[in-house]
Amino acid sequence: MNKNRLENKRTIIFDFGNVLIDLDFDRCFETYRELTGLDWSMETLPSDVINVIHKYDRGHISDEAFIWTFQQHSAATSNPRLFIKAWNSLIGEIQPERFEMLESLRENYNLCILSNINNLHLKHIHRHLKTEHQVTDFEDRFFERVFYSHHIGKRKPDTEIYDYVKSEIGVSESNILFIDDLPENISAARSKGWHGQVHDPKNDIVDVINNYLHEAWG
């Protein structure tokens, strides 16, 4: 993948989870409940678990240290492979039509990814892409630049990650459209002068991308 600054033209920056690939939080929490007996949700995650997830997203701790935190909360099992399976149950599908969308968009736009992601999830996604879609070069095939939080040590919605991406790609703020499913991430992007669009995962990105482009640039 070319890591040089991009041509200063209209640039679409996609979040990954719940934009390009489906996520299933209900399935993930249910898998953990079956594994550990803990009835967790997004609202009831312990603070130490949230802090470790954020550190892991930034690449500041190892896979082993991350899994160890979950093991401390469970007396039911200590098998790390089961925890990894549960963690990866969050990841859903990439519909084939989204590959076609990206190929079409790339004819006229710079395309990038900016994602809070971690090593275990990314490895799982790469396996899924290879097994289900025979895609082994996802990042290079569809994108000019990819910014994964655990590679760059920064995480949305911290403002420093937007400054970093802007500096790396060299594209003017008015030429950037960022699409993310979380309002706080879009609010931070807009504060930096980017166009921002909150994506509702109930809608397939293929069906709404033209609306987002029109809202950003007319």
C-alpha cells in the first residue's frame, strides 16, 4: 500500500466495523454469558475491562494481557482459545456488494479506512476475507491508506488521531468525508473541519453512500 501523501482530491474515509463489515454485539455478549455466566452489556462492562479494551485498541498491550483481564472475571473457564472465540464472535459479514462499491468509488475518490480495531479482530477478519471471499489483499486492493488504531497507537474519538490522519494523507479538510457509526467519532471529525456522516448500521452502506456523498459535496 502506498504510504505517501495523497492527491488532494475528494477523499472518503470509512470506519470499518458497522460500516464496511457487520458487527453483532448481542451475539458477542451472549457468547460471553454462555462462557462465563457473566451477564454483561455495553452499559454494564466493568471499568477495568473498558480500560483494557481501549489500551488493546491502541496496541499498548499484548493479546495475552488482554485475554488475561477477561480470565480474571471468570471462574467458569480459563481457556484462552474460548475467550478469543467469544471476542471474535462480534465480527459479522462483509457483503460482496460492498467490494463492488469500493471498486466503483475508487475510480473518482481517494479511499481510506480509519478504525478502532485490534490484533485479534483484524486477524479474524483477514481469515474471513480469505475463506469466504478469496480476498487476500483487502487493504491494498481497495484503499490508498489504512489507519488501524492498534498500528498507530491512537484511538477515536481522541482528537490526535484526526490530526495524525490529516497530516499523513495531506488532503484539505473540505475534501474529506468521514463515515462512522458512532456520533462521538463524527463530532470529533467535524470539529477538525471534516465532512462527517453518522451511519446507521441498519442501512447497508451500498444503499446510502450516494446520499452521503451528496450531503458532503452536493
